[in-house]
Amino acid sequence: MGERWQAVDDYIAARLLGDDDALATILANNAGQGLPPIDVSAAQGKMLFLLAQMAGARRILEIGTLGGYSTIWLARALPDDGALVTLELEAYHARVAQENLESAGVSAKVDIGTGPAADSLAAMTDEAPFDFVFIDADKQSNSHYVAEAIRLGRPGTTIIVDNVVREGGVLEANSDDDRIVGTRALFDMLSANPRLDATAIQTVGAKGWDGFVLARMR
Ligand code: SAH
Ligand code: DHB
Ligand code: MG
């Protein structure tokens, strides 16, 4: 089915997303500089853009920048005086992302924090409260990142977590894959958390079978 999922994503992109030279250039730059092609898909990027706009987001937090592809979609949703903080472990990824944000014309709204996201988050207060949080980094840390998003959020803050289904891997209760263990810990913390209303939506498409958590702070 994978080919057909890709073909439908191509159809959606052709009808609804238009030609986006800035984003195509960035994906080519990422590939040229050796970054892995694990950005969100174009359709998912536009969904993030729409959700951030629906939330009226003025301050956005992203955890996991890579080359800044999802960052650019989110930054485009911000008003002129909006701000986005994106956290990235790898200095090399952050450098490529900075170039990409400049070429897309959104760098004035974005600050990249380099280093382990947990450290950057622990040091953060001035930038909060965030209206919208997109979590897409090391899956082991997902429940910690959601706890930090809650600390740095406010009633109504939207929280999205990418890659929570992984071809059904989330069902493997005895997995020795830290990413699966982390994702299951995320579902456990969500199921018990009185600060959040949450769901998870499975997806198929250019990125295979996966899914995301969508949550809103009470
Ligand atoms: N959101 C991006 C894709 C992110 S890929 C997009 O859709 O375009 C995941 C990124 O998280 C990688 O760049 C990886 O280096 C980064 N990462 C991994 N562990 C991290 C950590 N502990 N802190 C911050 N970033 C981390
Ligand atoms: C992969 C995909 C992602 O969206 C991500 O954030 C990390 C890894 C992957 O396909 O391996
Ligand atoms: Mg992801």
C-alpha cells in the first residue's frame, strides 16, 4: 500500500498545497547536506500551519528542528510580531536549519536553541507561556517533553507529538526499543493527566503508517 499512500499524498499536494519553491529548495538543501529525510510531509506541514493559525498562536515551541522544514510551516502561521523557539541537539542540524530559515524569510521570528532539549527547557521561562507546542525529537523523552510543555503552557495551549504509532510499534508492550518504551510512557502519562484533553490520530501517507497526539491544556 505504501506506493498508493505516497501517490495520494502527491495528489493532495498537487491540489491543495501548490508549488512551494522555498520548501522544495530546503528539502534539496537538507539532502545535499546529508540530513535524514525524516521531516514531516508537506500535507502534515500544512496541517501544523493550519492548527497553529486556528489556535491563534503567537508563541510557538518546537522540540526537534532537523533542517527546519516543520519550523518554517509553523513560523509562517505566526503574526508579524510572533515568535518561535525551536530546540535541536545537533549543532550541524541547527546550522543547516538556520540557513534554511533565512532562505525561507522567517529567520527573524525564530530562535534555534542548540543542545539537549531537556537542558534548554529547564532553563526556559521568559519565552513562556507558549500557545502551541510541536514535539518531534528523541521519542524516549516524549513524556518529559509533554510535562515541560505543560509547565511552559497555559489553559488552551495546543500540544502535538509526532510519530506515536510507528507502524503499530506502539502496541509492543515488551519492546526493548527505547523509542517505543518512550511513546508508551507518553500514552500512560496522557491517560492519567488531569491538565490535558488528548487524542491520537493514525495516519498513512508519504511517511508510511504513523500518527500524532493532539492535546489541549485545560
Ligand atoms: N521537526 C523536524 C524533524 C525533526 S527530526 C521536521 O519535521 O522538519 C528529529 C530531530 O530531533 C533531529 O534533528 C535530532 O537531532 C533532534 N534531537 C534528537 N534528540 C534530541 C534532544 N535530546 N534534544 C533536542 N533535539 C534532539
Ligand atoms: C523518523 C520519522 C520522524 O518523523 C521522526 O521524527 C524521527 C524518525 C523515521 O522515519 O525514522
Ligand atoms: Mg517526526
